[in-house]
Amino acid sequence: MPTSPANTSSIDFEFETFGDEDLEEMVKAANVFCQAAEPAGNFKGHWLTLLGRSGIGKTHLATRIHDRMKRKRDGERIITPTRWSSFIVRKIKWRTFVDEIMGGNWRITAWLIEPHFLYVDEIGDEAVGTREIVFSKFGNVCDARLGKWTLFTGNQSLENIASIDARVASRMLRQGNVVVDAGDRVQDYALRQLNSK
Ligand SMILES: Nc1ncnc2c1ncn2[C@@H]1O[C@H](COP(=O)(O)OP(=O)(O)OP(=O)(O)O)[C@@H](O)[C@H]1O
Ligand SMILES: [Mg+2]
């Protein structure tokens, strides 16, 4: 059966949506991302940015996507042993990136540009007071990553990210890149569990 957009909710991310439109949209976007990225040999792609308040499951969902990308990497290793290292998968926390740049490790930008799939968790976390050089270097990473599979999570709105760094926010929306911003509408998962008892 052909895979149509209507058929994209088939991956089980062990993610509860409670029927929330915003969470449903996140899962749908995660499906589209994985189903486009997973076929063997598909190295070129787009970005997915998951935004929304703390505790709604952005990292949970992104970690499932990251796991699937690692399986793709390992699968391609088996299918095409001669190209065993070709689908490179990496993950970094925003805070680690900030620390590396502030510590003078500018080579980290090349390490983030190289992978075919990159996941950056908690982008812009505690960005107030973050030095300009960090955003300048991150902007370079973003420029070089246009057209590559890239996943961001963060608990700031796109407007906030734009006010911190317009270059990064603008690229999140370019070339078919997708932003799902749940805003303040979705409640923290743990609170919801508590309230439903
Ligand atoms: N929709 C969900 N379905 C299942 N588990 C969830 C869901 N949302 C959150 N959780 C669980 O709640 C905890 C917090 O979720 P998570 O860390 O993914 O939140 P977050 O949106 O990334 O928050 P932050 O912005 O603070 O990083 C995790 O243990 C996660 O597995
Ligand atoms: Mg998180």
C-alpha cells in the first residue's frame, strides 16, 4: 500500500497526545520526518523543530526519533558494509555547545556540520547572557546544515528565538523545514498524570 500523508501516524513513539491538537501535530511531524529520512540512502533532508513549554514531551519524542536514526545508521551498516560509516548520527545539548564555544573549542562547529542527522536538545536554553560568539558560531552551523536532517527541541517560542538570533529562527522555516510550536497551550505531562488521578 502506498504511504500517503494521511497514513503517517503509523510509527509508535510511545507518546501520549491526549487528543491535543498541538501534540498530535508534533507526532504527525515526527512521522513525516522519520518516514522521509529512514529509507536507505536518503542522506539529504530537512529540519524539524519542536517547541513548547517544559515537560510536554519534546525531548521524549525527539529521543525516539534519534533512536530511529541510530537504527537507520546501523541498518545501513549491515545492508551496505562498504559504506558502514556513511550515515553519521550525532546529538548535543545546547548547554554543551555553549560551554565548548566559551572554552575556545570552535572545532565543535565542524563536528556538528558533518553528521547526516543532528539532534540539538534544549536550544537557546538560558540564552539570556549567552555571548554573541555562541550564536555567531551556531549560525554558521545552521547555514551549513540547510538540506541536512536536523532536529531541534526547545522551550522558547519561535518569536523568542528570533529575538535572540534572527538568523537561526529564519533558517528554521526555510527550504521545507518544519516548526511545531505548542506554545503555552499544552500542560506538563507529569501534572496531567497527577490531575487525572
Ligand atoms: N506526551 C507524552 N507521552 C509520554 N510521556 C511523556 C509525554 N510528555 C512527557 N512525557 C514524559 O515526561 C517527562 C518529561 O518530558 P520531556 O523531558 O520530554 O519534556 P520536555 O518537553 O523536553 O521538557 P523541557 O522543555 O523541560 O526539556 C519524561 O519522562 C517523558 O518521558
Ligand atoms: Mg527537553
